[in-house]
Amino acid sequence: MAVYPARKPLILQRVVSIMRLILIKFLFICCLSLSLQGCGSLGESIKGLFSSDSDSSKEDEYADWTAEKFRTEAKIAVDAGSYEKAIKLYEALQSRYPFGADSAQTELDIAYAYFKNNDPDSAIAAADRFIKMNPRSLGVDYAYYLKGLVNYNRGIGFVDRFLPTDTSQRDTGTARDALKNFEELIRLYPNSKYVPDARLRMIALKNNLAMYEIHVARYYIKRRAYVAAVDRASTVIDNYQRTPAVPYALQVLQEAYTKLNMLDLAADATRVYELNYPNGPPVPEHVNSTMSHKVWDFIGLEK
């Protein structure tokens, strides 16, 4: 009689591997949170040591400043990357000269400073105020463009600047907001100088939104929710025709229809795929895939 090895040790090894991966993720996030909190607390401590004296000295420093002086110093701060200082100067300019000839431009400048200072909500609020108070200003097109830019970059955090990530696997809320902002800019100001860049960003946004639908469809297939997978793949084909995600949507349809025993529809999806993509998808999912990308996908922090 043949004796087969027990499966329990193999299952136990897999459980241990999964637990180890979860522990690595947990430790990484904890270390990152502690380091950021430490930087913030250190800054607050230093600020607290000098706040009582610096506030009064700033009042004296700004006492005789003209609007042009505020604007010049704020511009210097922006060029130097001191966006927090620039915001304070612009806010002081607004409070002291609320009805100046360049008050509208100040609103745009402070919106940009908020954006560069990683304060997206304040940046969008400032841009909205400018649009509401200056609907016929020459800078309204920039205000719409800046709103789109803020939402376009809103999902890019600290980790993304140092580690390779797949942006198509994230929440799509801010991406959809950015798309609406750019669409509004193009609809209202088709001749704006910001339209060409907005169109390019819209292409990237639509590509990511389409691939997001593919990721969700594949998740449904793993969970054997084949009807839901068909719905997601069909959304890509109906709404994102010119994106690189279309061939992957056809692949999902082939598999889902086959699992549903809807062989005629599966054959149709196969025929369309082979007719349009005889050599496979023209754009791979990871165009510049590196070892770091593969490690990131293996760890699965995005999934």
C-alpha cells in the first residue's frame, strides 16, 4: 500500500508565510507612521519655543509693508520652496489689502501655494473662491486647471515617491474628480493654454480608470462572481474604447462567459480579440517592469 505524505505541514507553512507577510506590512506601516509623527512633534516643539516672541516680531516686521512688498517676499518664498511661509505672507496680504488691484491674483497665488504645500482641500477651496468672485477674470481657466492638478496629484503620497506602485489599483474617487475638472476646463475654455496638458492628463486618468475596472473584474472572477466580472469588463469596452485596457477586458469576457457556459458569447469575445490583437495586448500592464515592481507586486501592498 502506498503511503502519501501528510498535507498538514504544507498547509502550516503557507499559513506561516501569510502571517509573516502581514507582519512585515504591519511593521512597515508602523515605522512609517512613527517617523512622520516624530518629525511633526519635533517641528511643533521647535515652533513652540519661539512662537511667543516670533508672533510679535512678525507684527512689527509687517507693520510698514506695502502690498508690493508682501507680493515680492511671497514670490521669493515660493521660488525657494518655503510654501508655508509664502502662505502666511499671502494671507497677511489678503487681510491688509483685501480690495487691492491684484487681490484676485493673490487668491490664485495662495491656491498654488496650498497645492505645493500638500494641502489639497485648502487649494481647491481657494480656487473655488476665485472662480466664484472673479467669473470673468483672465485667470479663471488656470483656477479650473489647478483644481484638476490638485485632484490628479492627490493620491500621490510619501510612499509613492520612493517605491514603485500601480496607481490603477487605488481608489478612483480623486481620479474621477480630476477628470471632471479637466473636462470642465476644456468645455468652458477650449482655447486655454492649459488645455494641451489637461488632455494628456485625461488620457492617463482614463487609462488608470479602465485598468482599475480590469483589476476589479479579475477579483470577481477569483470569487466566481462571473456576472459581475462581465459587467466590469463591458464597462471598459463601452466607456474606455481607446485605452490599453480593452484587450484585457476581452480576455476577462472570454473567461467569464466560458465559466457561465455561455459559449457563443465567449466565442464572440475570442473572435474580436484575435481579430484586433493577434499578437497580444500592444501595451503590457507594466511597461517598464523592474525587479522592484515585481517585489512590490509580490508583497501585495496595493491589493
